[in-house]
Amino acid sequence: MSCLICLRDAGGELYHSKCARQVFGRNAVPSLDLDQAKLQTLALAMAGRATLTGVQRKISLGISVGRGAALHVVGEGGSFILKPQASGFPNVPENEHLTMRMAEAFGIETALCALVRMEDGSFAYLVRRFDRTLDGKKRRQEDFCQLAGLVSRQKYSGSAELCVRIVRRYAAEPLVQLLELYRRLIFIWWTGNGDMHLKNFSILIREDGVPRLSPAYDMLSTRLFLPKDDLALSIGGKRDRFTQKKWRELAAYMELPPSAAARVHRSVATSLDELLAIVGASPLPAADRAAYEKLLRRRAVELTRGH
């Protein structure tokens, strides 16, 4: 059985104690007393406070600190966000958790996350907020939609080039951060993520007071349930069918050394087997795992051709 945090063998347990400590600050995953019916009621009651966009509900959670730690619903100031199964789109929690684990394996800093079981046996995706400490202290974070001076409904109106300009303007060590952005854009295309809009990129003021890209979040493969889904943000005016020329043009726009951009593409080939192994350890249904593996193999060829 694989740990529902790291997706590595857990010897018959649901979680490694080390993984639980990393995400929850304790050796065991806190209990969660919620089912889908309760969540629907809570989502309606929390409208305007919890983030409820599209079909995927998001519930704010905190940890009680008495005897027997438990995750509980809070209106404001929660340290975690819970995403249960999405109406009309199957296995989104498993999909998002798997994609986040693959992003980490590809060298991308990611938000701490886990899969948890609901009372009805379904999986929900849980992510620890990086803009708050476990004791509720806030850290300053602004997403790219805000930094671009746009309103939320315009989050799909941007481009990779707009993201580049935002990083140049607001992030410290811009060349380092632009190379990280390039790696994330490669991964987003590789995994077929058609929902990485401007609100899914952020600048976070770190503990050292330095503004950098926040850990990656909200990564999943929309191609698993929307087979023809294109990128949310255009690259060089396109949202699909990217050639090596198009990637080189983006790297040149970012003023990345060609050798640095080429290393990112080569790392796709060196990471492929590890990512396929992570897919195999996921609780996604077999048909979805097979479709994801096929997508990864095909696009790995496209991304590494000529590098």
C-alpha cells in the first residue's frame, strides 16, 4: 500500500509518520468527520468565505489541539483547504494529488498536500496553506491576476509572457525565478493542465522577507476528463501544438541562457520513469492511470526532440 501523502510504499499503513509530521505537524493524520452530504451543506453555508469556484468545492479546515487531534471546518483563518470529489468530473482529488507529487519529483517546489478518506470512503484532496502558519499567522501573498491589475473573472485572459513580466517586476532574483517559471510551464504542458490560469500563480513573501514564486498549487491534468483541453494561458499566442521553436522563443523572451532551457527539457527524459512509477502508485482508477502514462510518454518525446 502506498502512503497517501508521498505515494511511496508504506508497509500496509495509510501514511508514513514522517509524512504526517511534515504536513500536519504531528505523527498521525488528524481525524476527519465529514461526508459528502455534510460538505454540501457546509459549502452553501460558507459561500462568500470559502472559495467556491466552478464545480470544485473548497472547504477551509483547522486542527483542534485537544486530546485526539481532528480536522474541523472553520469560516476564516484555516490552515488547510479540503477539496472533495467534484460533481461531473471523476477522481479530481486523486488526479490533483498525483500531479502535485509528480511536480515535486520534477524539481518544482509544491504546497504540502495529502489524500484523506471521507466517511463514505471517497477520497478528498487536502492541501496545507503556505500563506498561513499552523497557528494561523498570515504571510503576504498576491496572485498574478491581482499583480496584473485584473479582476478574478479575467484570470484566463493572460499569457505566459504576462507571467514573465510579473516575475521580472515583483520577484527577487528574477533570473532564478524565471527559470523556475519556465520549468513550471513545461510541466503544465507535459501533464495536460488546461486550468493553470493567472490566479494559480503567486508571489509569496517568504519568511526571510524576500518575494519569490510561491510553492506550486492547483496542478492537475484536465486532459484526463477533457481530452481536447488546451492551455489556459497562451504561449506566443498559442494554446496548443507547441513546437521546439515555440519553446525556444519563450526561453529567449525570458532571457534564459539556451543551455539552461535545454537542461529543463532534458530533465523531462531523465524524470519520465520516476513520474511513471508515481502514476502507478496512485489510487487513480486503472484506466485513468493508463491514459496519464500515455500522455506523459507522448509529450516527453515532443519536449525532448532536438534537445
